[in-house]
Amino acid sequence: MKELQSEYQCAINLVIDLIGGKWKVLLLWHLNEGDKRFNELRRTIPEITKKMLTQQLRELEGHGLVKRTVFEEVPPRVVYSTTDFGRKLQPVLYGMCQWGDDYAEKEGIQMNSCWTGRDFMQK
Amino acid sequence: MKELQSEYQCAINLVIDLIGGKWKVLLLWHLNEGDKRFNELRRTIPEITKKMLTQQLRELEGHGLVKRTVFEEVPPRVVYSTTDFGRKLQPVLYGMCQWGDDYAEKEGIQMNSCWTGRDFMQK
DNA sequence: CGGAATCCGAACTGATACTG
DNA sequence: CAGTATCAGTTCGGATTCCG
């Protein structure tokens, strides 16, 4: 598990350590839509492997951005959700998505089927 | 140079390709303070090597987020600045910084000497 | 269902030396 | 000053197998 430094020069560096990498922002984004189970997340993000999904979720959990709830049933059920603090990142994520949409439009990049910042703003 | 895909499922993925990694957000952040020369950026971010600085700046330039201006002088002078589109990310970066600050405060992580979202909001 | 453990190549990053 | 080039280390990420 990636350990945070005890001291940072700039908040941006801390943010990169917390949500940097290929998957975390995407996971937070989808978990902000609502709580999700492990295999539900796998279906939502088909490109991610089980290993990476587990790993990234554990790091998010360890840093207090995601909550993991285990229901002691058979078959087992595990539900992931964002914490209050993780949810505070929502506006930033929407801003990122909007900006990404603008870029895609400007550059003629095709965007599919996923919620976009623009969708959100229309609600 | 990292090539973008021709199609994305989610804007978030595009954003990650554009500004993901260890350095790009940090560079955009500092360039938003004002135009900077190569060695000026190195002093601002002492941990970055020349190689990575060049590489990341070139990618940002290639994606249209940063502009590189060469003054044909001796000694050479090269100035980097954000493009209009790169600057559109400013509010998002400030949001990230603010969130990072909150996290640092909550967790008792020390933050030094760099501009923070909070500083910005007080202006 | 929701993982853990292992292996391995690819990608990222850094150190160092050199250059117009 | 503003880079290139080369080499080497480390980490990341994916494939596969196994498990309660």
C-alpha cells in the first residue's frame, strides 16, 4: 500500500498521491453515482483486472476516501461506497469531466455512453 | 510521446491521459502562476529531472495545453506558458488543491511554502 | 462472489554524461 | 541556458492460478 509522505511542498502533490494513477479517479467517479459491489465495478470498468481493482480500492479505503462494507452472507457480498470526504471531491471530478468533454469536442474525439460533466449540469 | 485514443468511454479517461502522471498537474499549476523558463521550473520543482521536465512539457505542448516559445538569443531563452485551453483547467486545479489542503489538515499532514487553494481564495 | 498469490514484461523514472 | 542520449533501476500493470 502506497504510503503518504509526512510532509508535502504543495497540496497538488498530496492530491496526486491520493488519487493519481490510472484508476482511482475513475473509481471515485463511478462510486459517486452510487454504492457498488465488486463485480458491479468490474462490469462498469471492463478493462480493469481483479487485481488492480482490489489494489486500488484498498488504497482508496486506506486513505479514507472509500468505505468497504462486508455482508457476512453466502455468497459473500461486499459493497463499496465513497466516504463523506471522498464525496467532497465530486465537484472537482465534474469539473475535470467537463473540461475533458470540451477537449474531446474541440479535437473531434468521440465520447461514448458514460456520464459526462455536461450531462450532470443539465440535471 | 503519449498518443491519445481516438475514442473514449468516459471523459475522465481522457483527462487522465491528458494530465495524468506524476508531474503534469504540478507543471500546469505552476505555469498558471505565470510564464516560466526551463530552469525556472526546475528551481520551482527541484525533484524533477531535466529529462522528465522536458518530456512532460513536450507532451503538454503536443496536447495543446502548454505553449513553448523560443527566443533566438545567445544564451537561448525558452519560455513556457499555459494555452487558453490549459488555463481553463485552473478552477479544477484550485479545487484539487483545496481538497488536498482539507485532507492535510484533517490528517495532520504538514504543508509547506507552496501556494494552496486556500491562499487563492483569500485573495 | 470476492478476493489472494505469483510471475513476468512493459512502462516509467532517475543518474549521468554530453551538446549547440 | 536548455536541452539529448544512454543506461539502469523500480514500479506498474496484466495474466494466470488458486481459495473460502
